[in-house]
Amino acid sequence: MTEAPMKALAGRVALITGSGSGIGRATALRMASLGAVVGVNDLKQEAVAAVVAEIKAAGGAAVAVTRDVSTRDGMREALLGFAKQQGRLDILVNNAAWVRYQSVPDIAPETMERMLNIGFKAIIWGIQAAAEVMDAERGGAIVNVASVAGLVSAKNSIVYSGIKAGVMGITRAAAAELGARNIRVNAVAPSAIPTEGTMRNRNAELDARRVARTPLGRLGTVEDIARAICFLAGDDAGFVSAQVMTVDGGITFTNI
């Protein structure tokens, strides 16, 4: 009788912000299936409860972390509390975001502030808190969710594109500083992925144009992004840091 293969993230403890839906949910499900204990974070308690229940029903381990991570105190409460409860923290996925697309004349201070708090500042606060609790010898992995909008931009996306470009800069700077503590910091940059949160900015005609321009001939899925995140968080990426992995079917760097 042969032993069952070791799961890739067995024994790891991971917190995923904004994991009540979309890419975060898919990442939580995949990490749990790979053996990690997952902290499911979102402000929507019913969404968190549903993801936790789904993970447990599949035989995985998950904990609800319903904290607002858009402030330094909220992020620290979420991450440090979860790490204390589990006795360690190995992986942080900074996925939470709040997005509104506005033309230059229509950019509103309150919209920009909320986008910055959740999509930019929270990543710095998360990295700061994770660096505090990740074991200095064992290290850890931080994966930030950027976007190809930080590389190539469309109209009405000044704030969003600026934030996602900033996330790439945060990733590289954090990797430079935290590498000495064996903490790897990387990012994924998805193309337009169908999720609940992006439906207001999608239509069949636009999606058809995107598919036509994508070398792989389809839109990406939340599972595509989750697989990339789990790779960067795991040992197979043990010598990978300061990287921004575009997960986009080839659309960003080709012209077809």
C-alpha cells in the first residue's frame, strides 16, 4: 500500500483578503484543497460563511475572518488575530479591492480615497503585519493581486491603473526588503476575468473583442488566477521573488 502524496501546501496557514467571492474565493478553495488552513476574509459575513462551509464540506480547514482590512488597525486585527489563533502565518494573499471606473472630469475624491484605502494602502498594511508575524527562519510568501491595467491601460481607468501599477512597485520594493528574512513577495496581474464584481463593466461585444485579441482564444477564469497564486505561494516557487506574473492568455504582450 503506497502512502498518499503530500499536498503542496500541507501545514501552511494562509490569509486571503477579499475571499468571499471572485478570485479570492477561488484561491481560498484551491489553497484549502492543497492542504492549507485558510483564513477567509471579507466584510460580507454571509459570503465568508458560505466559503468556509464549502471548504469544510470538501474536507478542508478554514476560519472566518470578517474584518475591514482597509485601515492599518483593521488589517492588523485581522492578520495578527488569525496568526495568533493558528500559531503561525505562512502565506498572505492581498486580493481585496474596490473598483470604480471614471473619466478624468468625473473622478470623485471619495471614490479615489476608497479605492486607495482598499486596493493600495491595505497591501502595505498587510505586508507590514505579515512581516511582523512570519517566522524569521521559516519565512513565508506574500502574493499581491495586481492587474494588466498597471501595464496597459484603457480610458476611464486613471485611478485603477495607477493603483495596480503601484501594487507592482510595492511588490518589488517589499521583496527587496524582506528577502533577508526569507519572505518572498510576488504579484499576479490578471487580464479581464469574469467575476461578480466586474459584471457592471462587461458586455458580450466587449468580451468577444477581448477573446479575439487573446492568443489562447478565451477569457481567463478565477481558477486560472488561483492556480497562479498558489504556485507563487508554494515551494515550487521557492526561488521566485519580486516578480509580476501576467496571467492573461498572452493578450498583454502580443498584437493579434
